[in-house]
Amino acid sequence: MSKKLPFSLRAVVALAQTLLLSVTLVYGANAAAEEARMYTYTTVKGDNLRNIAKKQLIVGSNWQLLQTTNQLKNPDAIATGSRIKIPVDAMRMEPALVKVLSVQGTAESNGGAIKAGANVSEGSKISTGDDGFVTLQLADGSTLTVQSKSSVRLENTKQFANASGVTDSIIRLDSGRVETNVAKQRNSGGRYEIRTPTSNMGVRGTIFRVAADGSGERASSEVLDGRVAVTSIASAGGNTGAGNAKSAEVALNKGYGTVAAANKPPLLPIELLPAPVMTALAGRLNDTGIEFKFSAMVKAVKYRGQLARDQAFKNPVADVVGEVVAGDVKIRFAAVPAGEYFLRVRAIDGLGLEGNNGEHKFVVVKPLAAPLQDAQVSGATFTWRAVDGAGKYRLQISADEKFSTLLLDESALSAPSFSPATALGPGNYFWRVLAIDKGGVEGIFSAGQNLVVQGLTVPLDPPQVDDARVTLSWQGNVSQMYQLQITRDERFHDIVVNKRVTGNTFTVDALKKGFYFARVRAVAVLNDVQIVDGITPWSEIRSFDIFTEPLNLTPLR
């Protein structure tokens, strides 16, 4: 029979038990709120709870926490290879390095310069401009590419002390877009989260994308591989920090995405659009015209195109959004240096979710120089100087100097000269030429040169006058169009008749009494549409008198 404890001692023991129970309940509540946050330690020869606590815990003497958590009777009797669970909240942490793998275009860290190869620390803010990209590598090997026009903060970048590279990372995307490839977490205690003003994304080894608008009202997530848990944020005192309270959660598997609006649960998983079909894209392009065209797909409203130097897209160089026009998609990039590139294109649906990537590898080459054209076209033959490395040439003839109305476009000329099968009629033309290398890549067009093809002078017969009527006739093809002018002065300033007519005779009625001058010339009709005056020479000027006033004074046109 045990002895009764004195009253004062019993009171102390009761108080201690109450405090222990309170601590257990508080810790138990925290553990329940974060079930997955248990680090698993595998024992080695000679381990006991005391030395494990000393290595792993903030309070190195608190081996009793390990004993309670793992329900162990003897802290010294632990078999080699045992798995000991350690609450992450109680573990020692140390700073983890975040390395800058690549920087493209305008980008900065905390308002200053950021360079590839440097390290950035916890709390750093990474911002990119319209042409900027930054790829970061975390201590566990995960990579994060900050896309153009984005703002990201490294809210938490730590690793567990003495835990072989297990990390605790929280990335906050304030606005813009990020793409991330998360290393498979080697321990259940590790954490990788991306947080936006409206949602949190927790992952355990996956490839996914996150976008957040600048207003803090909307964020989207798209999973390309693995699994992501998306938790919406119900604001309780602000968009960031401890004021946020977790609400509804949606699990996203590979090929699905969701949208989370402020103070609303995420949408149920939405299947991402398939990758665009891009089988016929060019494999070689010149650096002045990087454009890709392919057929649009159903449900896509826009398309995103990205360029990178590497297939993993850790070194992106450009990002554009292309529209759908008449069933076709055009993705065009600004000039880039010569070299090998990788293209990614994905469709964007009506919710703004971006689909699966279509990929294409191609080479950008420096284009061949523009050929030098002959100053004069000899007869009906166009000639230019040969260009080294050229396999073919392309010749264009246009009715306008902007080359918007092409009359001829020959792109398979093997020699630096060309004679059209049909001679050009009288008219004003422009022509230019480019060289095509042996790989099929077009070079740069030469400057457009003006070419005037003049017709023969039209012989104008003496006018035939009958009272107030005059008939003019000339020698020429009756199917040709002509321009006829009648004026009161020999310099043709006071013109009373200016008409285009077809045939070789024309009669003017109701001319007022007086002395007149007349002339005629052939008119050029280009491509059966465009009429050009002022190309062929005028005929000789003929004069005549009208001696009587006309009875009909209807104004002449």
C-alpha cells in the first residue's frame, strides 16, 4: 500500500499534471492543424533520443518530446534504422541558398541588379520587366522561373539542420506568372508552397504554373505533372501574412487547373486544353522574322508562345501572346541572336487557364545580305548581283512602293536574273529581291527600286470642229484606255475636259466659244485593277477654235 503524499506535494503534482495536459493539448492542436509536418529521422548506430534531440531540436534537451511523439518507453533502447517522427515546429532551421541560374532582359532583386550565378536570400523581392525572366534554383534542386512582368518574394527559404537538404520553402507571387519544377520531396516534413493573394499551392514533387493578377483578386494554377493542393484564402485582415485564414481546398492532378477568386473557393478541377498541333513548323528561320503559323483549336481564345535556349526552359528569352485570326494562330517574336532555340506554345481558354505545351525545336540563322540590284532593267530582264551562300532568289514586282499589291512573286529563281513571261505594260512599278540560303531561310529584301515602263507617243489627229462640237481621234489600240485633256491655255492650267476613255475617238459637245488645246496619252492599267496616270508621254498638242456659242450650256464633266 502506497503512502499518501502530503497535501502540499499533491497540489504541486496536480498542478504539474494540469500544465502538462495543457501543453499536450496545445501541441496536439497544432499538430492536428499540420498533420503532414512531421519530419522522419532514420536512426544510425549509437543513436538515442538524447543525441537525436541535440542534433535536430531547437531545444536540444527536450528529448521527452520525441519520446511522447513516438510513444517510446526507453529513450536509450532504439534499434538502428528506426524511423523517428519529429514535429517540424520544434526542429532547428538554417538559411538555405537560392541560386540565380539565369537572367534575361530587365530584372532586379530588391530594386538592384540581379546577375546569373549570384545567390539571393530569404525575404528578397524579384521583379521582372516586359522582357525580363529570372530562373532560381532552391537548395533541394527545385527550379522557379519568374516570367515577364512579375513580382515574387522569397517569403521562406530554409532547410532543416542536419537533415540532408530537406527544405522549407514558401514563395509569394504578388503579381504575374511563375513556372516551377519541384524536386521530389525526400521527406514528408519538407515543404514547397507558392502563395498568391487569393490562394496557396502546396506540392510534393510536380511541374506546375501559377498566375496572379495585379489587383490581388484572382489567381490560376495549372498542373503539368504530379499533384497540387490549391487552398483558397478567406481574407481576415489583409491579403498577406498571419491575417489570412485557410478555406476550401481543391486537389489538382496532372492535366488540370483551377481559378481562385478572392474570398471564394477554387473552381472544381478543369481539364487543360490539349497541346496545339505544330507538325509543319519551319526548322530554320532568320533572326528578322521569327513567326509561326498553325491552325487554331476549339475553345482556345488566345495562345501563349515562349522561346528558350534550353529544352527545360530554364533560360527563357521571350514570351508573347498571339491572337486567333480567321481560324489561324500567328505567334511572332522580335529578333533574337543566331543559335538553337526551343519553342513552347499553349492554348488559353475563356477562363484564362493555359493548356498543355506544344514544343518545337528550331535554329535561327543570320540572314543573307540583300542583293545589289542593277540600276536599270535591261529590256524585260531584271538582274542583280549574286550573293555568297545563296541557293535561290526571290523577286517581287509591285504596283506600289509598300509592296502591298504584288504583280509578281517568284521565290525559286536559281540564277541572279529573271525575265517575265509576259512583258510589263506601260506603268510605274517597284521591284526588290532577296537571297535564300541552301537551308531554305530567306535573307533580307533589297530596297524597292522604281521602274517606269513608258509606252509610245499616241499620234493625235487634227480636231474636227462642227459649231460647238469637236471630235478628237488618234491612232491606237481601240481596247486601250486613254486619258484626254482639253484646256484653254497651252500650259494646260485651265482644264475644261479631263477624261479616261476606251477606244480611239471622242466627241465633246457644247464647248463655249473660244480657242482650245487638246492632247491624249495611253493610261497604264496594272493587274487589271489599278489605273496609273502620268506614265506614258502625252501626244503632240493640237489646237482648235469654236466660233459659235452652244445651244445647250450643260456644264462639261
